Amino acid sequence: MLARGEIVHPPYPSIPILGELLEGWDLIAPHWSIDLGRSLFRAGDTGEGAALGLPHLDEGMTGADLGRELVERRWKPRKLRKTFPEIDFRIHTDGSLYDAMRAATATMTGPGEIFETGPVHGVEPRWEQALAALPDTDLREHLSNLCRDEQTARSDGAHYLGTRDPGLQSGAPVVAAWRIGEGQAFSAVVQL
């Protein structure tokens, strides 16, 4: 899958563990189609890739490059567990900023198909005021979920970071970013 650069779609029947991982992450992630070949994989602790004999994993490797290495070495993916890998999933889009923002905000479906976010509270006042202008209540509540204050976003929704880098290793300019939970995850639209 990695070596072929496959794009996997929810509910990820070929990788059920991915569905479980994304389901526990936040409300939006389980709806993404993931470009495995262009996602970035790196060792969680610097030096672990080199210790495993895969030094490029310390800086980061695309899924396609990592997959080719695994095939050439005849390694199973579980061999990488010792490196505590971190993955920057690349969401499959058409490459436009518009489509990237739709994917990041889970507004890629039509009206009436936006998922439930639960009670919306703790929205930052500046965003609450800006979003109040939206005539569609469902869309307003949906986007409010992505504009919660830092304290509320620790348990519900996400906190909008603007163009602040949430901790990307790529150095790519950030167009928009959100922190989820207590910093365990983030979502970002970057310029490549």
C-alpha cells in the first residue's frame, strides 16, 4: 500500500486500525481520504531510525519511499514500532486551496450532510461574532466547533491557530492550522 502510494477512503476496509485511530482522534478525521504515498513518516525519537538501519526515517520519509524500503528489505511495517513513528497524514484533495480548506474543515459534502458536533460552547468571541453572520445554523455550529477557545478545545472541538506552525517538521508555510485536544493532534493546511 505504501510503496504503491495508495489513497485510502473511509471506513478504510484495507487498514481497519487506521479507521480506529482516526475515529478516536476527532470528529473530522474519520471522514478524510488519506494519501498514504505522500504522507510523511518519521521516527518519534531522533536516532531511532538510524538505530534500526533506516536513517532517513529520522528526518522524515514519504509513505511511498518508506514502502519501497520496506519491500526491498522484506520488512513488515511492525518492524518500525521501535522507532515510535509519527505520521503527518496527507489528506487527498485536488491540490487547490479551496479543496484543502474543505477537507480540513469537513465541509466537503453538500448542505445537510455536515455531521453533528454536539453542543457548541466555549467559542472564541471574535469567531462567535463572525460566524453569527452565517444564515445556515448547521454550518455555523459546525465551524464553531473549529473555533473554540484553548481551554474548551482541550476536550471538545479544535482551537484555531491561524498561520502559526503547530509543530510541523516540513517547514512548509502554514495557511491555517488547528490544535486538537491538549496538543496530541493538529490539522493544518500548508503551502507546498
